[in-house]
Amino acid sequence: MPGPPDKIMIIRHAEKPENPGPSGVQEDGTTDKHSLIVRGWQRAGALTTFFAKPVRAGIATPATLFAAATSGDPTIPADEAKSLRPQETILTLGRKLGLTPNVTIAVGQEATLIPTLRACTGIVLVAWEHKHIPIIAAGFVPNPPAWGDRFDAVWVLDHQANGTYQFSIVNQDLLDGDVPA
């Protein structure tokens, strides 16, 4: 079995519609309440360069991409289960890097995602729903913090020689209003 990955970077999907607020839109401009808003698409574009040509300490170019799949799971709130936002957030990055994101695991299936991540090698990027990110991180580090309400952070898990992972947070600092790096 390959793995473990050298580095796992986890991001929240980019900005979403608020109620009331602007509607989400698909890449072609079609209105969709499960898609990113325009600012989210701006972040997705900025993240493409952020990860494809990293200059920030702790950030590396991923070799493997994961984004939450949509599902019809009635135990998950519909806005999370039907969300296209994690996939849309890394869509252009995947194109730039020539990588097809793994979108086979849905929000609520973090117990399946964690061993799948552990089997990866190299650098991995995960785009997910923010309330479930601490569940993912807890599969690698003890007592991760709550995510909060940010769209502009990267949780970085670096594999150590002793087999553990070191946790850090890198501020994206890509758009106006982001927390500075």
C-alpha cells in the first residue's frame, strides 16, 4: 500500500450564496443555488496560481486533488449534500495541472476519505465543506480547531519522520478582505 502523503492541504470551498444575497452561478453563468458566487469564482481562479506556482511557505503544488461529491444523503443538510462548490473551487486548478479531481466521496463520508487520503503519495489538496474539515484533520492530528467562517485559509498537514503530521494554517491573502499572510 502506498502512502502516506508528504503533505495534505485542506481548503474550504470558495464563497457561496448568502440569504439574502447574490445567487450562485455555474461556470457558464447559469444561476444555481449550489454553485459559487462571483467572488467564489474569483477565489477559485486565484487559487489556481496559488497552488500551481506556490510562493507561500508551506504551500506546494498538489499531485492529487479531492473535492466533495454531491449526494442525496438525507442525513446531511441539502445545501451541503448538493453543493457543487468544492468541485468548482478546484476546477481550474485541475485543468491547469492536468489533474482530474477525485469526486467519489461525499460530505458525511469523511471516515471513507481519511484512509483514502492515507493511501496517497506526494502532495494532496482537498476542497471540502468547512464544518466537516476538522473531522478530516482529526484523522491525522489530535484536536484540530474548528474551521470558523473563513474562505481564505489553508490547513496544512505535513508528514513528519516519526509518522505523525504537523498542523499549520496558511492564510491565502488572495482577495480584498482576506486575512494577511
